[in-house]
Amino acid sequence: MKAAVIESVGKAVVAEVPDPTPGPREVVVEVAACGLCGTDLHILQGEFAPKLPIVPGHEFAGAVVGVGTQVTELAVGDRVAVDPSLYCYECRYCRTGHNNLCERWAAIGVTTAGGAAQFAVAPVANCVKLPEHVRTQDAALVEPLSCAVRGYDVLQSRLGAHVLIYGSGTMGLMMLELAKRTGAASVDVVDVNAARLETARRLGVSSSAASPDELDRPQGWDLVVDATGNAAAIQDGLDRVAKAGTFLQFGVADYATRVTIDPYRIYNQEITITGSMAVLHSFERAAELFATGVLDPDIFISDRIPLERYPQALEQFASGVGRKIVVVP
């Protein structure tokens, strides 16, 4: 079969690889679409993946074309979105309900072959069937939406909160849509990318700007979300949190990124700083939300690029052009 392969640091190609074979409790999915994510760039840069080469792609959906000998929950022809998370279920974190922090954490498309290919293998337990009205190619959005749902679980958002989001890429826009649906009094978005900021306006922000200095909230925001991973944005966001407010580190920063905190202010103003890592008990809920139309795929997906052009798709994604980019085998 044809697949994208990150062969070595900085080098992605499209090549022929062996067709996958399902284990007893696995299925083979014919991929309809696979989204690109910042994690893919980190893998390309030599981070995250324990070894290369690897077939990337952890945001994908498709139709079941093969089932293992012990699979009864799904049948050939079922359309599914795939949760890429692979846990050991044995370590301290798994046993205390924090599976996303698993000591042996692994993921389809990160540590094992993923969905940037014609076919991919997944445990049957990781597959969620799609209702008839959901287009399979759109359902690659379910995985990033499940990360956003997890982010809101961590935030424990309260009604009437004033929310500030840094970044209007895919994840920032998803956090915007969830904020609107969780009773926020206002949702403001900042981004230096004018084209992406225009999309945030289309989705209905309270205010938008290139900098929070242009917004009128001198007392700060109750909830501040960084969806960029950019050191300057994170540093600025920490200073914008209102008293008794919460800062969520949602964007994936480089390992070397460092910012400065003010311990006295955190103590004196009872500020919470927290993070959200990947998916945790949120994939099924995201699939249900997606089926209700919480996201408009035609707005979120800006480019559908043939799998043969995967290296070019990565370059476009890295340049910040477009919103969600999906590759289509």
C-alpha cells in the first residue's frame, strides 16, 4: 500500500509499505482522510516518536475493510473514527484514571504506524462508529475535537466566564466553539495571523485582535487558553489571568520553551496554572458532539490534499497557511 513515511529527522516521503494485518482484536481501516497536526511536525523534527522511520497520522477516519478473529463489535463496511491512544492499563497512572499520562504511553501514528496511508490498523476498542449523516472524510476532526473536550474538562469552566484564547488555528478555533457552548460571557481571540483571525470572526468571537492590548479588559480574563505553544504568547497569557482565574497550557510547546511565573501573584490572587495532554475519556463525547454539528467541517478544513503530496502538505502546515489540512489517500 501507499503511505507517508517520516524516514529520518527532516525527511518525509511517500512510499510503498506492506499492507497491514489485524491482530485478533484489531481492525483494518481504509483511510478516508487523515489530519495534519503539530505533533507531526515534532515527529519530523525528531521529537515524540521513539524511533524512525514511522508512518505518521493520528487523526483519521475511514471504513473497516478487515477484522480480527475475535472482533464482534464491528463489521466490514462500518465507518469509524479512530482514537489513536494506546495505554498499558497497568501503570500507576492508568490505574488511577490518568491513562493519558501512562508510563508506557503510545499512540497510533506516533509510536506505531498511523493513518497517513491507504490502510491502518487499530484496536477495535479505539473505533467509534459514525452515524449515517456524518461524512467519513470530515470525521478526521473528531480526534482533535476530543483533545479540546479534554481541555475543557481540565478547565472546569463555569457559567459567565470571560475567556481569552491565544491562537486561531484548528485547536484555538475548537476551544472557541466549546467556550461558546459552555456558557462563556465573552470569548476573545488573539492571533498575529490575520487570515486565521478572520476565521475566528466568522465563527463568532466577542472580540479579536493581534494583541490583548487592543481589547478592553483591564482586569484580565477568568480563563486564558494558550493554543499556540509559542513562548511569547504563553508569557503574555500568564499575565492576563484575572484574580481567581485559570491559565490552560493547551498548545504544544517545544521542549526547550521557558517562561517566567510570579509565585507571589499566583499565591496572592489564587491563580491556577494547568495543562491538558491529548485525549482522556473524551473521544466518544467528541464524536457525539461532532455528530450534532458542533463544528462546521467546511470552515475548519481548509485543504484536502492527496496523500501523494504529503511532504508538501507538511510544508504548508508548517508555514501556517490554511486551517486544518487533511490528506486524502
